[in-house]
Amino acid sequence: MGQDGQVTAAPSHHSTPRLIATDLDGTLLRDDKSVSERTVTALAAAERAGIEVFFVTGRPSRWMDVVSEHVHGHGLAICANGAAVVDLHDGARIIKARELSRPAGLDVVRALRAAAPGSTFAVELTTGIHYEPAYPPFFLDPGATVASAEKLLVDAGPETSTPVLKLLAHHEEMTPDGFLALAKDAAGAIASITRSSPTALLEISALGVSKASTLELCCQERGISAEEVVAFGDMPNDIEMLSWAGTSYAMGNAHPDVIAAASGRTVANNEDGVAIVIERILADRRAA
């Protein structure tokens, strides 16, 4: 069977979608973090056809260089799992931040230290990331402050008034899904908790903040309904978005919970699964 034959989807409520929302790592990007020529061509064709494309990712705005040249039209992307809307036409400037309050962040830290001893933390601000001494270092962010999460969240320094976009929590011994389940039990009433890493690394945002909720806000501004959105993803941080969109695709390499949440499935990121679906959408549109 050819790779196009492996794409399955429930019928969309709208034959002509108005917006495509796609995750990046493990979805649009190949494993080497490149965007294939086929994908570049498909994204450009969608924009020419009047279909907006939103990149919706857990990445911080400063790591968006991998796709910045492929953003057309509006120039916007949703970063940090919905905590930031950024303008990639203006140097990845954050134009909207849905911040995690520092008191809520402290409550999450205390809850996870009690429930999962050995947890270490990083604090992602609108200006960059800072982390604890035992947290795996971010080599892409060499200027980070290293201190306890409590100090990073409450110390009266120049960054104290800077918005917190999310916390990151890491555990050396727990399984990724096990750590996620435990954290949701311990602190799910305080904040939104998800994961996108193959390791036991959690991403913690303000309660109610997700890729889906921020995408919904962006769509409301454009008069676009959920039924007019086609979404793509591969990891648990994509589940709300895939469930919200009228039509959604789990990648061939997706987490089992993502496959269960999506209305359809495409092939893996390394096989241009997003591009294949976009090509089909445009072909159907031309045939209509």
C-alpha cells in the first residue's frame, strides 16, 4: 500500500476548512528538525488557497527559527502550549501572554515536591528560561539563571514582574506517563499539566491554558468555528487541540492517547504526513 493510502479520517463537517493548525516537533518537522520541500510546498499552497496556517507548539518563541521563514499571511504562531501568541514577522515578538501566576506556580512546585520527591524544575518567562541546579541544562539557553524554583518565582529581583509562561518539571526515575498522571492528581486543580517529551518532563501552564484554548481565541477573532479547523499532532499536549478541531489527525508516530483523541490518522512526520493531508484537502477543493 502506498503511503497516501495509510491516511484515514472521519468526514469533516466542512468540505473546505478555513484554518490548518499543526504542531511542530514530531508532526510538521522531521526528526532532524527540518521542514521537507513537500511540506513547504503544501503550506504555501494552502495559504494561496485562502486557508490560514497556524503553527501551534510547546516550543518557546525563541526556538521558532525552524519555521519562521515558512509563515505566510498573518505571521502568527502559538507557542509554549498556548501561553504565548507570537508574531514571527516581527522577530518572534510575544503579542499575547497567558501567564501562570507566581503563587500558583509555587503551589504546583510544593505539590510535586511532596508527591514526587526528586522532581526538579525550570521556569519559562517571557524573557527566557531559568532552572534549578539538578535540572537538565538547556544548552540552547546559556544565559539562564540557576537557582531553586522557589527563589526563581519569589525572589525580589529584576525578573520578578516578568510574566511566567510555564513551569517545567523533570523526574529522573518515573515514566513519562506515570509522572503526568501523578502530577495531574497532585496539582491538576491548580494548573494545566501536560507533556510532549519522550522523557519524564512535564509542562505546566495556567489553569485552562492549552493549545486548544488559545487556538480557539485566535479563531474567534477571525470568525472561524472549530468545525472549520483541521489540526495535526502527535503528543499529549496536542490532545485538547485535536479534540476541539472539527477534523484532526494523529501522526503515524503519535502517542496512543493522541490516536484515540483524533478523528483521523496520517503517516509519520518523517513521511510528510501533514503535507499529504493538505494536498488532499486542496485536491478536494479543486474538484468541488
